[in-house]
Amino acid sequence: MFVPCGESAPDLAGYTLLMPAVSVGNVGQLAVDLIISTLNMCKIGYFYTDCLVPMVGNNPYATAEENSAELSTNAEVYSLPSKKLVALQLRSIFIKCDDPTASALPWKIPSSWRLLFGSGLPPALF
């Protein structure tokens, strides 16, 4: 389930999705981290699902003391409206879900999005 940071979920139709492949060495995740921090993308929400290993940590993009206390979760979504770009940063691996409806992932990628980066994605996303 997508949980927006604001009052409502933004309309992301026509956006390009950046999504890392969680793998050995975390190269995909590091590349998405670099893009998010370089383009100064804004966090627009996160996904809550039992299909990812739970985790929480410090804000990896903290630039001042004010935002250094923010927490980071396992599946956060960032946006750059000027470039019609959205990034899903995954920070943990996919696991088997006990709930059969959750295994289909309630956050399938909309067909209106272009997938730019994402080798190794589970087929259930499409």
C-alpha cells in the first residue's frame, strides 16, 4: 500500500520510474541514491508491504540538522516533477509473504509509467 507524505497521492501518469535491482554489492541501490541526492528529489511517500524485510534507519539524504532526525524505511518514493521522474528506492530484499493477496504486490507499476532502471525485478510487479 502506498502511503503519501502529503494529504493525497500525487498523479504520476506519464512519469519514468527508476527502480534498483536489490543484489550483491547494492550497485543498483547506490545508483538510485546518487540520482536522488544529485537531483535533490523530494520524498513523496513510501510503500508498506509484508513482501520486504522490515528496516528503518537515518535519513540518507540529510543535508542539515533539521532533516537529520527523519527516518528512512525499506521502500521510499521520490519525485522530480520538472523531469517527470519518480524513483522507488528499495533498501531491503523481497521475501515470501504469508498473505496470498500480498504476494501479488498491491503496488503494481502503472502501465502509464516508463521503466528506466530495473533489471532483476520480480515478474509480479508487471
